[in-house]
Amino acid sequence: MVDIRKKPPLVVAGYQTRQTPQLKTIPKHSSCFCPADYAPYFGSLFRHGCGPTTLENVWKHLLPDRRLFATPSGRHALWYFLTLANLQPGDEVLVPAYNFYAIVRLLEQKGLVPVFVDIEPDTLCLDPQDLAARITSRSRLVIVCHMFGHPADLSSVMTICQRHNLLLFEDCAHAIGTWCQQKHVGQAGDGALFSFGIMKLLNTFGGGMLTLSEHWAAAYQDPVYPGSAISSFFRTFSRVLLSFLMTPRVYGWFLHPMTRLTSMLAEAGWSSLYSVVPSTRHLSLYTFTLASRAPFKPFMLPMCERQLVHLEENIAQRKTCVDAIKADLLSIDEIGLLNEDRHGCANRSYFGIYVPDPEALAGHLEQCGIATCAHEFNNCAALPQFAAYQTNCPHAHYAAAHLLRLPSYPELSNSQVRQIVTAIKTFFQKG
Ligand SMILES: *Cc1c(COP(=O)(O)O)cnc(C)c1O
């Protein structure tokens, strides 16, 4: 255990003392790109196509049991699956209550009825016992989410689905490199979504993937993308730019001050700015449209390929970082730790801790030059926009109120890891 008295504390006299220059702020997320990682994108501006490789070639070592289809985003993959599975309006879909609210909106837009299921507090994933209790004669589909990259209890969920003849879909948006029962996730049920968005573990400037079992793959037809070439260009280009601005050494110079300024203006009354800096406290009513994302582009394949080469190393470094921080936080009674690997091997794409007041700690860490995220996901079972399906999910409620997400990416140096631990300890010592 580190004795923090040996190091000068970062914050000496309360919140006002700002010893770490904000320009060095540690972002909460990084894609860990080097300049060469942008090459497939810039190359694609000058030539078309990218050789004979296919999505299935790129992924077959991880997903040998499934047929793979490129999609404009993870949510498109779910939308296509819902269409393919021919669910009828009024059919019930069981989803974890602690969730990304856009996923629930998709169900609602399809005329389906979301039935919220509570989560396991230590994995943040669907609780199989609560799932079993909420099944009715109208239930058709179960969506599990490997939240934060923690594997869900797939074997229990599969047993329940088989017993009640329910379809199973996995949300693997956080879970590239997550394993459950000696298998990569995304191959357990009827289908799964993967996301290659700019905030995800594998970033191809947008794009996603639908995995299907043979049964469904036989009937699947690639939908036509309805957007224009020019909007497609700008949607991708804006993600290239944002990814660059999120690079740890660049983040503090532009994106960080801009995000802070925009949030301050939004809080001061310009609430329309909440669409630019989404705040989970001010969720607008999301509406999915097919043209809302650029289609999957050929340059995204070599980008996947490049990042998959480093996947194991990426995850091993995340584990080292998360384990080091967790070991140092064990002694703080106010902090609750998760059990990431309870049902397999988590990729640590997100790293969360339970604290009494995540906003207060986030504010303190901000002053110490560490960007974090409180309330990243919601208890959808209690959101006003889903009032029609409201139900009591105490663990989802607790997670939404008390989780704080900390940085966990491989580029964090040992001294940055110490900086994070020291800042958290200082906060709780002040009492
Ligand atoms: C990001 C995300 C998605 C959807 O991914 P997109 O590619 O942005 O559509 C789905 N589920 C969860 C939990 C996510 O975080």
C-alpha cells in the first residue's frame, strides 16, 4: 500500500487549489491511436476498396461460430435484428434496466414493450433470477448487455431463454475481447451487436457489426443505406476529428475546455446545448433514424484488423491498471468495488467504482486534472420518458446513482495511475 504522506498531495487546500495544469487533463477515454492508425482512413480518400479481406476474415479467430454483417452502428445492428426477427407490436422485450437509453428507445420505436429487469450489483449485467420473475406469455426476446465489458451470466440466461422459448440478443458494444465460458461473447444466442464508435474499445470512426446464427443469417439481406454521400463523408470526418481531439496529449488543449464551457452554458440556461454535451440528467427524447450514421466503409476493415492485433495487449494493460487502482482503493470504506470477472473474463473497457456521491468526487478529480464520468448510464426503469414501463429495479437505481467511471486505458503511465489513486484518497481523507 502506498503511503500518500510521502508524496505531496495534489490538492492541498481544498477544491480551489489547482496544482495540475488543466492542459494536462487525463481524459476518461482514449483510443490509443498512433498516427499510422489514421492511415486507412486517409488512404481511402485517395483510392477505393481495401483488397480482398472480409469482416468474417478479420474476426474469425474471435467469432468463429457466427455469420457477421457490417452495419453503420451498433444500434443499426439491433434495429436490423428486430426487423429480421419479425417481432410484432406489443411483444415484450426483456432488457436490463441499467442501460443506454437509446437502446430502449429503439424497442419503443418498433412498437415493442420494454420490460425492465434488474441487474446484478457487482457485474452491472442482467440478473437471471429477476429475469425469470418478469417473463410473461407476451415475452419474445431477451437482450443481455455485457455492461462495461463485464460478461453477463450467459449460461443462466440461455437456460431461461430455452425453457421459455425466447429469442436472445447480446449487446456487445462494450465487450470486444470479453470472454464467457471459454468463448468470445456475441455467439450465445440468435444475434448480437458490436459497436466501433469513437468512445468504444475498438474505434473505426463509427461503424458496427451484427452477428447472427446460421438460422437467421440465411434470411438476412443487407439493408440499403438511405443517406447521401456528402452527409456520410461529414459524419465520418467529424469522428476522425473528434478522435484526434480526444488523444490524451491533445485533449486538454481544446476538447476539454470546450466541453467545460459548453456544459457551463448549458447549466446556465442554454439547455439546447445539452444536445452537444449530452448530460444524463437532461436526456432529450432520442429518435433513431436509418440515415443517422454513415454506412460501414471499406477502410474500417483494416482499422479493425490493426487494432485486433493489439487487443490482447490492450486488455492486459487495462487489467494491470484497474487492478493497481482497485488494490489501493480497498482500504477506503466508502468505496464499493465491482466483480468484473464473475462470469468470465472482462475486457475492462470501462472501469467503474461505487461511491456515495459520484458528482462530488468527479468535481474533485476534475480539479486534480482527471476527467471521469458520473451517471454515464441510466436506470431506464425510472426515466420519465419510459414512465409507461416503469418498475422497481433497486440495483439499477443504485448503480445509476452511485457509479463513477474512471480512466482505464493502456496509455496511462504509472505516475498517472498514482495521480488518480492519490486524488481519490485525498478526497476521502478530507471527509
Ligand atoms: C454505444 C453503445 C451502443 C450502441 O452503439 P452505437 O454504435 O453508438 O450505435 C449500444 N449499447 C451500449 C451499452 C452502448 O454503450
